[in-house]
Amino acid sequence: MRAVTEQPLVGVLAVQGDVREHLVALEAAGARTCTVRRPSEVAEIDALVLPGGESTTIDKLIRAFGLQGPLRERIAGGMPVYGSCAGMILLADRIADGRPDQETLGGVDITVRRNAFGRQVDSFEEDLHIRELGGQPVRAVFIRAPWVEDAGEAVQVLARVEHGPAAGRIVAARQGNLLVTSFHPEVTGDHRFHAYFVDLVRRRR
Ligand code: GLN
């Protein structure tokens, strides 16, 4: 197994989506960063972020660039991966309301429902209390977000929607070294979620 230095190298999959925001948040959290577009780059990183964007497009590009096999292999090998929004869809074992030809990398024993919050509330923000992040609530920004419809026993629930018609829905979870959120912590300037992930990467040694 590769040695992870104090400043692990965290890649951000850069085929589509909000890549730059994650690079900034990861660096603020003490990681070295790089973009990932090629299989050779998948081999070099200690951990990976799958950004938000359009999961059907990202899936297609992952396959077109020959990344699906290498990424699945690293995930199976225990590489820490954090998927936000579309990234969460890509890490899910099962999709509800996916396109018929849509595939995921998988790894997290969850079913995610795409665009789950419906058109009326396409995008919204809410304060979430996440025990693992301590202290202050996290401002969660949801943009045409999925939610976790069901989760297997190995999945640790980190956050649920607290108010409104979707109250109780799971929107952040972890299974081993895999972390998923329905929302976008990278757009708020609060880097605690990325720090939590980078810490997980360091502990993985
Ligand atoms: N609705 C998008 C999808 O299904 C995800 C939206 C996002 O990443 N902000 O891929």
C-alpha cells in the first residue's frame, strides 16, 4: 500500500462539474491537489473527489476516457473518495430515476434518487447539524440534489434533512473510506467537510 504523506495528494475528477471549488477547499484543508482525467493520474493519487455536475454526463465521460475500470479498482482497494451531489450518485450502488443506460462506479450500499427534491424546490439551503463536524451547524446548499432513499447496514448516516417535506431524508453518509453528500460544501467557504475528508485520508495510512 502506498504511503500517505502528511499532505496527501487528493485528485478531483475533472471531466465535468465544479472542479475548481473542490481544489480550493481541499487545499484550505491541507491537502495537495491535482485534477484527474487519465488512468495514469488515477494511479498517482491518495484520494479522490467526485464533484457535482451532471451525473449522466460524468458517467459517460468516465467511460469514454477509460476511467471506469481504474476508478472501480482503486475504490475496491480502499482509496478514500468523497462524492458531492452528482459525485454521490456516482458512488451509489443503486440509482432511482437514473437514465436507463446510466452506470455508477458504486461502492456505497445506498440507493440514491436523482433530482429527488422535485422541481418546486430545485435548489435550497438549510443548516444541518453534523455531529462529526462538531460545533456550528453546516450551511448545506442543495442544487437539483439527490437524496439517499435506502442505506445498507454498513452505511453510517452523517446528516438528514431537518425541516420541511423532505425532513428525515439522508443527505450525508459514510461507508468505510467513502463519503457522500447531497449538498455542496465546496461553495460555502466552510471547509470543515473537506477537512473531515482529508483527515480520513491521513488516518488511512
Ligand atoms: N441532478 C444532477 C444529476 O443527476 C446532480 C446535480 C448536482 O450535482 N448539483 O447528476
